[in-house]
Amino acid sequence: MKIRFFLKITAVSLIIGALFIGVAYFIPSQIINNALRNIAGTFFVDSITVSGLIDKYNNYLDHQNVISPVVYGQDRPKIKILIVPGHEPDYGGAEFGFVKERYINVDLADDLARFLKTDPHYDVTVSRDNKKWLPELEKYFSDSWDSINLWEKGKKDEMLELIADGSVRKITNPAHQTVPDSVATRLYGINKWADEQNFDIVINVHFNDYGTRRLNLTGDYYGFVIYVPERQYSNSKASKTFAGSIFNQLSKYFAVSDIPAESVGVVEDQDLIAIGSYNTVDPVSILVEYGYIYEPQFKNPDVKDAVINEYAYQTFLGIQNFFKASNTSGILSDTTLLPHIWQKNLSKSNNPENDILALQLALKKEEFYPPMGKTKNECPITGVFGYCTEEALFMFQANNGIFDEKGILGVKTREVLNVFFSGNKNSGN
Ligand SMILES: [Zn+2]
């Protein structure tokens, strides 16, 4: 669930705005333009580049492996990554039954941080947990509230001026969600703080929903989508390349959102505050909606935890691919759900569980899932044993000469699967 810009008008911002315009009025516009062209976050200038990021990754030296850390000190910094679980500790986000987006956003952010920390090239920060903001950020909000509002106003005025003179094109994005002023200010505050702290990458973590879904009823759409800054923004190019790398990894296993406006998978947006509406973010910035809040894999707590961990792992692998880096996680597989050993029989009568989740992954690897003629959206990875799993299992069995366990995971099918996927060639015997 995303928060887009909406016009904030408060007495304070009007007064500050009037002062700002008053000062600006006396400075020749040419001087302002020259100044703006040479600082970060400026239209028509890339604030960050793919090659710059990759160079920084490769130039980092692990100080523990260097004889004289003084010599190789500050000029070999790490890649600074900020992970922002969407919404606030006690406010906002999609909800379905007992599942609250603002909590599972934190679960995913923490899983992703754990994977990233296995690579010493990264310096990883998470902006909040389920109870509170990161202390530094909390302090920044209280100390800098007025300067955040002033900065936001300045960025808006600058862009509106460029739109007025025709050098920037206003893009109309669908569905604007209104949020309280304080929420928007904290979002812009995170942007300003990330710029000032020289973060290289900001990853916003969300789960999706849509406005017309009827409360308490499962919706019609499935899948993930990645939002990136619109192409006129300074951080757009690098963000799109970065997003593309994560998209390639997530889409190996997971469906892409089938809402028409999101079905391209990586979507540009001009109004999402978190990725830098009004050109307010210098670092690479993406916003991932990992799935719809009502999708069946989030209902069972074990399956939910395993799937969220897998989303985080695929995101991590996408980031490693972007930097052309190795997988440092210690997991010797391209999924956290395999290897796996199936120790009991399974059929449609079973409740959702991780054995079924691993079965779907295994059938996916064998190219029987989703079953022939079905899409990933019709048959997503859910941990639920339904028609899709039964059909895929049936085809797997036919292919392996098993004809008496039709669509049920019985002893013979388990034996074959355990040979293929237990990670130990002898365990199926
Ligand atoms: Zn959200």
C-alpha cells in the first residue's frame, strides 16, 4: 500500500513559503539555476550511476584484511543501504484478517538486512521496528521538523517552476491516497535524511492492496510489483537498473501483479513520496510491493514466515547480481525452501504448511508448476494444496512412472522427490 503526495497546506508552511519566495525574489534566477545545476538532487543531472555504485562496491576493502587500516581508511567506504519497512510503527498499511502490512513489512526488512549483512561490502540500516523508529531518525524528525517542511516546499516550488516553463513534464498517476500531514512529513524526512547521510540505496518494503476490494473479502489480484522514480528524476536510471535485477530474481518464482497498470513489473511513478516525488531522493530508490495482503500464503504463520524469508532472499540475490557479487548468504541453493525432505504424505485434505510450500518449489524446479496451461497468477506459490498442486503432482508422477498415487504425495512420490531435493543423494533409499 503506497502513499502518494498530496498538497499539504499548514499555517507554518505558508509563512515559511512566503519568506522563502521573498528571499528568492531578490536573487537573480540565473544564479539560482547555476547553483541548482551543481548540487545533488537536481533535475537533468544523475544523482547516482550504476557504474559509480559498482565501482564503490569493488573498491571497498575489508579493513580486517588490510595491514594498515589508516592508509585504506575512509576513502574505501561501504555501500550504504537503507531498508524502509512501509508505514509507521503504530499506524497505516493494508490489513486482512489478522495480517497487518506494517508488521510483515518489518519481518521482510529484517530478513533482508540479515542476508545483506553476510556481505561485508554493505552497511545496512533499517528505519524502524514494530514498536519505534530508529533512534537517530526519531531524533531527526523532532529536531528538523521545520527544516524538513521548508525543504519539501522548496523542492515542490522548484519542480512546479520547471513544469510551468515546460522543461519538466507532469505525469498523471492513478489512485492518490491521502495521508495526514505528519505522515507525509516523516516520509519526506526519511528522504532528506537519506540524502544527507549519503545512503547509496533505499529499499521500501510494502505489501499491496487496492481501493475497490471489499473489506474482509479476498481480492482478485496476485503478485509483486516494483515501483521506481519516474524517468525525469535524478535517481531514475540507476534505480531502474537496480529494480530490474531484483525483478529478474523475484519473477523466477513469483507472479507479477496482474493489475493492468502494474503488469509490466517495474513501474515508473512521479508521485510516490518514498521513491522521491519532487526529486527528493538522491540514492537509488525502489518500492517493492511483494504481494497482496490477502494472498493465501500469509494466512498460516509458518508459511508466511517462510515465504517472506524467501522474498527477502530473492531480493538479496537480485542485489548481488546487480553488483556482480557472489552469494554470501551461506545458503547453497537458489531458494531457501530447498533442499527439503518430505516425511509424511500430503493431499488436498491437508492444511497449508511448509511441506506443501517446498513441494510447490520442487515441482516448479521440475517445470511442472504451474501446471500446463496455467499462469503463475492462477497458480501462485502458496503452501496451499489445491487444484494447481494436485495437477502438477499428477504430471510429475506420470513423468516418473508412478501411476498409483494420482495427485497425492504418497510414499513412492516422496522417495523420488527426496532423491531429487533432499540435498543428499542417498536419503531417498
Ligand atoms: Zn504499504
